[in-house]
Amino acid sequence: MNPGIPTQISFFRRHPAALLLAVQILGLIMLPSLHDVFASRIALAVFSVISMLVAVVVVIRSQAVNAVAILLGVLALATTLASLFPPYRFLLAYGMLFEGLLYLYTAGVLVYYMLSDHHVTLDEMFAAGATFTLLGWAFTYAYIALQHFDPQAFTGLREPGTPRTWIELAFLSFTNLSATGIGDILPISPYARLLAIFEQIFGVGYLGVIVSRFLSLTMHGITSDAREHGSNSQNATTNTTPEQRR
């Protein structure tokens, strides 16, 4: 066995948010190769199962209500796996909705964790990244589910009359979430635009709150360290005898 593997496992046990972030990023890397074929659906199902399990573990490690995450995870897992079989393909949209809700709940748990602490730690930095990817994936699944019910909900510069692919809707989600612009994929139905509005609210609000929180805690830590250093120096000077000062 590679001697570094136990160390990596120990690291992810201490920082489950880091594992969640890694899984979410690997899922994004996998998206361009996904097509509407059975092998791609299997790969997506495997990714969904792993990602959901890690998300549930993150919630269980926190002080949140575990039953909510477990219930959403079970519903998402059951509907996603059932959708692999042709008679139950219609369940895919519901699986996307349940998985998106699970990611939103996990993101809320991580935000609560970050706002409850009084120090900026490595685990919180991973949690901040994982929360952003969770929100991006949650709205990606919401867009996919909406497109299932309304194939004309989104359009693009290329082949505007056809349904959008996974990578196109993920691109829409993450560009919209980060407020960097919608790009060449546009929501055109009322419900699609409503989802985009909610994602913009989530994205701007999250980035504003978390960045300001981290800056505040960092500046507070620097100030506290400076005061402690000054106090220690003053005490050392006070405890010095006149002969020692001379």
C-alpha cells in the first residue's frame, strides 16, 4: 500500500468538507463526456450516489437534523437508480429534485457551521468551497428537472431549439451563481427565469456573507494577537527589576 494513502484517508476524516469538494469538482470534470446513452447514465448515477453519501456524512458530522438529510438522500437514491430502467425514466427528474434539495440542505448546514465558529480554520476554507459547488450543483439539477418538464425552458446560441446538455446547464448555473454573467445559455420560460433569479440571490448573498465573515474573523484574529503580544511585552517590562532594565 502506498504510505501516503493512510495519511490522505486521515485527512479526509478530519475534513469531510474537503472530500465533498473534491467529489463535486470531479463531477464537473466528468460532465463534458456525458451524453444521453446508458453508459453515461450509469456514470452519472455512480457519481450521484457517491456525492450524496458524502453530503449525508457531512451533515451527520455536524449538529444538524440528520433525519432530513437521510430522507432526502434515500428518496434521491431510490428515484435515481430506478430511472436507469426504461419503464421508470420519468423518475430521473424527481431524483434530480431530491438530490438538489439534499445539496441545498447540506449547503445550509455548512453555512451555519462557518457562521457559528469564531476562527478561520482550514476546514472552514474547504467548507466555503464545498458550499459554493453544492449550490451550483443544486441549481444545475433544478434546471435539468425543469427542462424535463418543459424542454423549451432554455435556449442557446447553438441549436436553440434543442434541449440543453448537462454541461451547458451546469455552465449556466455556475456563471449565474458567481454573478459573472449568463453567457450563451439563456433561461426563456417564466419558471426558468425565476430559478435563475433565486440562484442569483443565493450566489450574491452567499459570497457577500462568507467573504465579509472571513475578513472580519481574520482581522479580529490579527488584532487579538497584536494585543496579546503587546500585553506580554508590557508584563515583561513591568516584571523587570531596575537593575535588569539598566
